[in-house]
Amino acid sequence: MRLRNRPWAKPLIEENPQYVVTEPQQFKGKWQTRFEKPAPLFVEVGMGKGQFIVEMAARHPENNYIGMELQTVATGMALKKQLERKLTNLQLVRADGSGLTEYFEEDEVDGIYLNFSDPWPKKRQAKRRLTYPTFLKQYQIVMKNSGNIEFKTDNRGLFEYSLTSMNNFGMRFDQVWLDLHQSEDLEDNVMTEYEEKFSKKGPIYKLKAHFQREEENK
């Protein structure tokens, strides 16, 4: 969902290069230099207004986090949250999530979050979905084999498509939730702004999956 223009967003981003990266190619293989200390690195592709990734960084100081977002206004809103907290284990990136292999080295990332991605519902739009095989291939390259992808959506069609796409790609599912907010796992769930609003209107679907590991083929 595209947000209304906010004239302050671009200048705010430009004034805070210590928190926002706009040319991520420069840090390929060197992302740990952006943080106070080296730590496992987790990336949210499509962070929106940033509530999820900011809260994850606050709850887990033992990890480093990157929130990636294409829209300038949404990035600016996420930056406002970061400026309030000044979390040393969080970096924001304003960039297109389709270029992960241009931004990260092979095995540089420990885990990936996909939260309430655009469903691109028309059949001809399938290649834009963040769980389309070309995206999965990029995740496989940049993420360590020990890592997981966590995916949440309120769109049943996208969820079913993602299950099929990941299965056909040879991924393994660690857990699947058909109604996350009615499960016992809700206590540790960190919500996005979108999730807070739409969880009242219907089920939230979630999956946690990983790419096949050598020991699983034996």
C-alpha cells in the first residue's frame, strides 16, 4: 500500500545516514561494520513503517537487524521510531528488496522476515510476489544454510501460493500456523502495524521454513 507523500521524509533520511543506508551495494559483505558489535544478522524485506523490526531489535540486543523498504515515506516513518530509541543493533535500508544478492554476500544473513507482503493477486503479477522462485533463490544465496524464513500474511491466496512455491523449491517447513492469533505461540509474536489492525478482521497465517540442509538428504 502506497503512503501519501510526506515532504519531511526524504530530508530526514538524508540527515541521518548513521541509521539509514540508501546505497546498500556499498556494504555488501561489510554489514557488520554498521553496527556497534558483530552479531547474527536478520533482515526484514518490506518493513513498512518499521514497528516489527524496531521491536525485534529492542527485544533482542544479542542480534543485529536490518529493515529494508522501497518507499521513502515508510522508511521515514521507521526512522522516526529508530530516532526515539537509537538502537545500536538496527539499520534501515531504503532499497528494492528484489536486489538482495547485490546487497549481501553469500551466507551473510542469518534469517529473513517477510511480513504482510503485497499479494500481487493477478496471475500475471506472480513474479512480483516475495515468495516467487526468483526471490527464494536470492534468499537461499544470501542466507546461511542454518537460517530460516518467517512469513506472515492475512491473505489466504498468497499464503497458499507461498506454501506451494516453497514446497516446489524444495524447502522444508518447520511450522505452519493457520490462525496465529489463536495459537499458543502468540506470546512471542511481534506485530506489524498492519497486523494489529487486520488481525481483528480474520486469521493471520504464518510459516517458518528453511532450505534443505545436507544432513536432511542423508
